[in-house]
Amino acid sequence: MLNIVLFGPPGAGKGTQSKMLIEKFKLIHLSTGDILRNEIKNKTSLGLQAKELMDHGKLVPDNVVINMIKSILKKNLNSNGFIFDGFPRTKEQAISLDQLLENQDTSISAMISLKVEDDELIKRLLERGKDSGRADDQSTEIIANRIEEYNNKTAPLKLYYNEQKKLHEISGLGSISKITSRLNLVINSL
């Protein structure tokens, strides 16, 4: 089973590249944001628990998110694998994910990190904000804060996967097809 953590700062192109990888390698996309919205929409017990927390402005605890991921894994045990998007974000989440996957007789194959300089990220996100209407993509200050948050809290997760010899860093610059080719080279070498 091919299990990829696609990693990178906001605006690195994870969403765009996820679509390409899902199609080429027949992977299931596990986006924690999508999972939460789906569980809430379907009024599952986990979804109702998450909604109550979110309605009070609280973060959904790791164990709730892990249980949602566990549910999807169990429903798709015969799949080619998964692409993890937005999870894990911390070492603790990565350890929990590793334990969950181990219980399903699989593991993370690789973390592929898209590297893009901060000024390019800001430019991309401001451009995306013109089309998306997302308020958090329309302010240079907010974008800079999101990137700083990523650099301080999420980027250290790369060390965890590097210690396991699973980290692969590639340039997130160039055309979409060029970046996709770089990703395919890494995955084909696994």
C-alpha cells in the first residue's frame, strides 16, 4: 500500500498536486478538513462531537481526527493507498498515525515536502485570493502569519520523517507538470 504525506506551506501546491497523484496512482485523498465536513454533514457521532467543539471555537482533538481517519482506512483496506493532506501536523499526530497504520498492517511510505520560498508563497496566495474569495488569501499580513505558523509549528515534523528516512524534499517551483514529474520520480523510486 502506498501511503504518502504530501507536505508544504500554504500555497506550495499540495491541493493541485494531490489531484494529480490521486489520479495517477489511484490513491484515496485523506484531507482532514474534508473528513470533518463530511462527518458533520452526515451527522455521525464523531461528526457531532467535532461540530460541538468547533461551534465553541475549539480545535478538534487528535483522537477524534484519528478515529475519523481510522474509519476511512477500515472502509478502504483494499485500496492502492492514501495521500494524507493536512494531517499529521505535529509529531504527536504522526506517532498516532503510525500506530494506526501499523494496526492496519501498513505504514507511511514517504513524506514528500514541496519547497517554495516565502515571497513566492505570498504571491501565489494573493493570486489565489482573487479567484477563491477566501479572506485569508487576500491579506499579505494574514498570509505571512500563516506561513510563520507553518514554519514554527508544522515544519519541524519533517525531522520526524527524516529520522525514519522517509523525507523527500522537492522544489515546488516551475510548471504544474514539472512539479508533478518530480513527485512521480520520488514515488516511483519507493
